[in-house]
Amino acid sequence: MSVQQAFNRLRDRTSMKHQSAVVTALLLIATVALIAIPTAVLVYDNAIKRANMQMRDLATTMAQRLDREMFERFREIQNIASFGSLGSQWRANPSFARTLLDQLQKTLPSYAWIGFATADGTVQASTQGMLRGASVVERPWFKAGLKGPAALDIHEAKLLAKVLEPLPDGQPFRFVDVTAPVRDEAGVVAGVLGAHLSWSWANDVRTQLLSTLDPALETGLLVTAADGSVILGGEFGSVGLTDDQIEMTKAEPRNFVVEQNGHQQILAAVPTHGAESYPGLGWRVVAHRPKDVALAGAYRITATILGIGLLAALGSVACAFFAAARVTRPISQLAVCADRIGRSPGAALFDRQRGSSDVLHLSDALRSLSRRLDFAEHDASEARDDVERSLQARSVDAERHQQIVQTLRLLADTDPMTSLLNRRSFLAQATDVLAFFRRYRSRFAILVVDIDHFKRVNDTHGHAAGDEVIRAVARSLSDAARQTDRIARFGGEEFVVLLREIDQQALEVWAERARQSIEAMTVSVEGVSIKVTISIGATISRIEDRDVEDIIRRADGALYSAKSTGRNRTSIAGIELVAADALAAVA
């Protein structure tokens, strides 16, 4: 069964009320989707942009604080080293130099050690006397200081680690060096003033910035060296930025989305550039936040929009259901009236229905149709009475009279094209069979037979060929029928067959044989051969059937199933469809 055929069957089994409600629901859901999806995309994009901006602002602030702090220390060491009046005092009065350095350390505790080394590399004065007399001639800060003011990247303190108390976490001491040459009155380098800045000050800045943010945002800050390795905020020396990311952030900040531990992170990498005379050390500050955390607000907004939209859709569907019920009620009432006519005493006319101009027009048309049928039946009855009176008035002998009556009755009861029963005569005889069934439970079957693609025969070969096809099908059905069976042409290409004293298996066999017989025959019209197939809908009488129309309606529904699933097949109401070759073995 194709999708179209399945859709048609489903549509025929649902009421207009339910169809209207379903269509309304689909339209509303589509409307909600058209509103919600672009809104969700917009909210998502804005959330990403906002998170990128927040990460960039945070990393920029951290980078500026690092540059500013390093510049202040760089300038301080330069200023102290360049005081001309102190140049001769560094070597001549070491105690004076130590007192000056101790006061500077007390003022700025971030200085872990400050010392003056003579030109030969011997520490002559230092804070708290640490490393006094030690040689630092091979230390990078001393070598750089001989050449001019300099700042050196973070490193472990090899000499100071022996005299400083170990850190609580067991991590090694790490410092940033600031150094500058000390010159005498003649401008000759007398030594080097060097300072080890404890790296903890940078962590204090990081902690202060993160404390202003909501912990639920899971924001993090890293500082990487020029080579991209982590020097703060993560495992020291681990990879913080790839080579490509380092290259992209040389001149300006950049945002990235990266995968870490199975979760996506939004990153902003901001390079440090130094400040004024401080040249910078190539550090980069990386702010990061989990993507799902950054988008949590966007997800909530989207869920809210969808929830409101679905609630509105459900409410609208309920309203549409009740509105559809109100709109279709007049049509349902017309169906009830049509079903009552001919069954209930006194029910001969459709009730007038209102609700819309279409319903009113349909109601009036049906009322007019029922009146015309009444008039036609009345005229036919009067015609028969006139014939009877005329024959009697002329005193025709009884035998002649009987022949004329039989001839007229035959004309009144049969279809002129096929000589089969017409609708009126068939229904009268079928009503008698139904009464017999109700009394003796002798089951019978009704089959509705329709010629497949009959309009195509008329359009292609003409109406004369169509008439011949109808006669050929009528003959074939008549040949298959028993003497107790009845066959009628209800109009056009539709036939109705009544089979008495039959069960379901025999019904299936008879119907399939009739179908195969017609499929095998060829109708010849003026030298043209026409192949014909039929579709059959059938059913067996039931105790609950009110009249013959109920049985015909059920068989007609089975015929629709046969038509909608491909034609040239038999469908028995209440059982699976019988395909064109499904009963070959039974036949």
C-alpha cells in the first residue's frame, strides 16, 4: 500500500471535526516552530557573542594588570639603580644598601629578594642578608643587568630555594626577575641591582578577578608563556595554547571554541604588550568558560518560548476542535436525516440546517431533491394505476391483461441496457431476503462491483464502447450467478450482487472467480479489443443490520478499500484485502 493510499484510508476514517483539529494543530505547531527556531538561533548567537565578549574583557583586564604591575616594578628597579648619589654607596657602604633594600621589600612584599652584586658578580648587599657573598656571575639576571635594564621570564630560584622556607603546597619557588645596571659617578658600571618578584602576586590578581564572577559560571583564567606553556592557572608547563593559536594572537585578541575533556570550552586569548618602558615578556592571558554553561540562559529562554508556544498550540487546538464541531454539526444532522428517511415513519424530508451559506445551500438542495423524488414516485404510481384502470376499463381478457402487466412490471423492474434488476426492484427483493435472514439466520452476501477506469474507456473509445463493456460485465456476472442470486445495475458502471445462503469462504471464492473471469475476457467493439478489470467490495449480513442500505454501505466501503489499494482486487469488509492473485489456490 502506497503512502497516498494509506493517507486516503486514514482520511476517510476520520471526521471533519478531527481533521480540522489536526490541520489546525499542524499549522500552529509549524507557526511555533517558525517563530521558535529563528528566535533560538538568535538567542544562541547572542549568548555566544556575549560569552566571547565577557571572556575577552576578563582576559584583557588580567593582561593589563600584569603589564601594569610589571611596569611599576621595572620602573622602580630602574629608578633606584639610576640614583647618581647612591652609585658610590652601593660598594662603599653595604649596610646602607641592605637597609635601603629591606625597606623597599617591606613596602612591596611581592619582592621575594633584592640584591646588589658588584661587577665581578659577588652579592655585596641583599634583603635579609640572603646570598651575601655568593657569586651570581652565571645567573641570567646578572648577565642581562650588565647590559641594561631588563625583565626576565618566570623561572625557578636555584640559589634562593636553599635559604627560603618551602611553600605549603610543596611547589618550587618561581620568580620573575627585574634587573638594572648601577653606575658610579663616572658612568662606569659598578654592579647590578636585581629583584626576584614572587609569582604569587600574579595569582593574587587572578584570584581577585575571578572572585567578582559567579562561581556557577565555572570561569577560569590561564597565563601562558611566549611558547604557549601554562605558567599560571593550570598545570605548570602544560600546553595552554597551540602554535596556531599563538600565531593568531600575536597582534590582537582572538576567541576560540576548543574541546577539553569531552566538553567544549569558549576561550579568549589576549596577548600582553608591555607598558611604556617595560617591553613585555610575550605572555598571553586565556579566559575560558564551558560552552554549555555559557549557553544555559539561551537554553532556558528557548525552552520557555517552546513551552509557551506549545501551550498556546494546545489551547488553540482545543478551540479549533470545538469550533470544528460547531461548524460540522449541521452536516452531521443532514447525515442523520438522510439515514432516517425511509426507515422512520413520517421521515420523508430533510430538516433545514443553518450555520453557513454553504450548509444552507446544501440543506435546501437536499430538501428539493427529496421533494422531487417524492413527486417522481407519485407520478410513477399514478402511471401504474392509470394503466391498471385503462386495462380494466377496456375489459381486456385476463390472460392479455396479465401479459401486459408482466411486461410493464418487467420494464419497471429492470435496467434497459443490461436487463438486470434496477435499484428499486433489487432493494425490494433484498429486503425480503433480509427478513428471511432475521427469521431463519440464513446468511447472505452483498457485493458492490465497479468497472475500473471506466471513464478512460468512454474517453478513449466512445460511449458506445462503454455501453458494450457494461453489457459484457453484466453477462459475465449473470453467468456466474445461481438461480437464487440477484444482480442489479445501480447506475453507470456500478453493479450490486446478492448471494443467498453463503459463508465467508464461499463468498471469497465466488468474488475472486467473478473478478478473474472478467479480467480474462476481451470486449471487441468495431475491431478494437478492450481489456476490462473490476474491483469488488463485499460483506456478509449481520444481526445488527437495520436494513439493506446498511449492508450495501458496508460493501461500498470495502469497494473503496479495493479501489484505493490498486484496483482489480476484492476486499471483504472486516478481513484483510484480497489481492488480484491471492485466491488463486482457493479458486
